[in-house]
Amino acid sequence: MELTALAGNAQIKAQLAHREGDLAHAYIVAGPAGSGRHTLAAQMAAALVCSAQPQLRPCGRCSHCRKAAGGIHPDITVIAGSGGKPITVDQVRALRTDAYVRPNEAERKVYLLERADRMNASAQNAMLKLLEDGPAYAVFFLLAENGSALLPTVRSRCETLELAPVSPAQAEEWLAKAFPGRTAEKIRRAALECQGILGRAAALLEGGQEEDGLEETARSLSAALEGEDELALFEATQALDKLSREELTAVLDRTLIQIGARLPGSQRPRRLLAAAELLRRLRDGADLNANPGQVAGWLCAGMFLRS
């Protein structure tokens, strides 16, 4: 299988190297946001519908691959919750019905389930019959930040592909190709600060002055979270209230990166680790449409309680 679009992750590439005609019927594709989950799932989905010789799939040239790249292939379906919410049991039941309708154009039907680890137990249990004995032509990809959050009964019926962080050298090589207009110094800094998660590195390099402002907000917030000055923390969190929802998510991601960079030399590593855990929970809240003011208040209150 052709997986050059996925940076690093030699173990996964070796795992899939000779599986063109012998892919599993269900996969859990796990890794933090920005680790390449969507890249891997998209490449595998394209390979499953590709009409080229097995060892060349996905070829990127046949009509199936072109439709897959354009997001218009009738046999590749993305299932996501409405308004950032988790996939519901009703959506799974509709998916179950659709899965038993034969493919439109390709030999396989492929389903990508976004944030599968956030589905409740009822929705996950509704998937079990498909995962156990669904039609032979159907393949399911359960995308998850935390694969272990899925029910054991679901995990046991899937093959897990756990994405690993890339090395700084691999990150720098990938970023140099993806951002040819950026200076070598900016690329090197992003590669070092992203902790092996290319999506984070890309976020650091995208945009111009506006992105620099978000980066400064994240840097100030990470410093305030590490310190014990309640006024400084209050002032830093108030900056979040002025952000849009999209900017808020970006700042929370950048703050996590900043915290990771601070940890090795910090005199308060436990406080930083607690802040990182709180930020991850609040980022989930932001994804579920909590407004920036609410997130700012929860972050401030959560850290004050630790003081």
C-alpha cells in the first residue's frame, strides 16, 4: 500500500505494507489531533476503492482515487456528529442500514467515523453487529484521539493503528516541503515545539500577523498557568474571552505545545501537568460549542482550586 503521504510511522507502514488484498474489515485509527489520523484513513480509504494494481494502491490517478481526493466518492462516507457533538445511536443505525446496500461504483464501501471514542455506550454497542458480521465489502475506520476510550468489545473486533509522533528531523523535512515560503529558523522552531505532532507544527506556521497574535496569547497563558500569581492567571484567561471559537481552539492547542516545551526545565512540573489535563478537557468543551468566556472561567477556576 502506498502511504508516502503519511510522515514517519514506519511501524504502521510496515504493518500495512503487504496487506493490499488482506485488509481488516475494521480499524481504530488512534492518535492526538494533528498526528495524521485523517491522512492515514483517507489514504487507506482511497486504496480500498482504487482500481489500480494492488501494490500501487492508491494510485492517485484513476477516477476512484480522484473522487476520493475530492471528497465525492459515492462509496466513501464520513460519519460525524452534528454541531461538534458525538455520533449518535440513530446515526449508527442509519449507517448499519446503508452498509447492507451494495457499493455504487467500487468493489468496497468505506465508512470513516469521526471522534469514535466520544460515542456513548449505546452508539458503540449499536456498531457491534456490523463489526462482527457486516457485509464483506464494507470497511470501517473509527478515528479516535484515545483508542482505549472505546469499549473493549469494540476494540476486540478492530485492528488498531496507533499513530506515533515523528522525530524533529522528520518534522523539519515535512514542514520544509509543506511551507516552502517559511524561513529555515521558523521551520526548525516549529519542528522542535510541536512534540512530533505535525498538525500542531502546521498550525504554528500558518497565517501571518493574526497567527503571531494567537501564539503570543498562548505563550502568556502557559506562563501564567505555570506560575502561582492568581491575578496574572486571571488577566491571561480574560484574553480568551475576546477570541472566536476557531481562535480559541487554536490557542488551546498552542498552549498545550508551550506547556510541553516548558516541562523539562520547570520547577512546577506537577502544576503544568495538571494544567495540561485541564486544557485537554476544556478543548473538548470548546469542540462541543462551549463559548470562549465559559472556557476562560473554567480554566481560571480550575487552577485557582489547585492553589
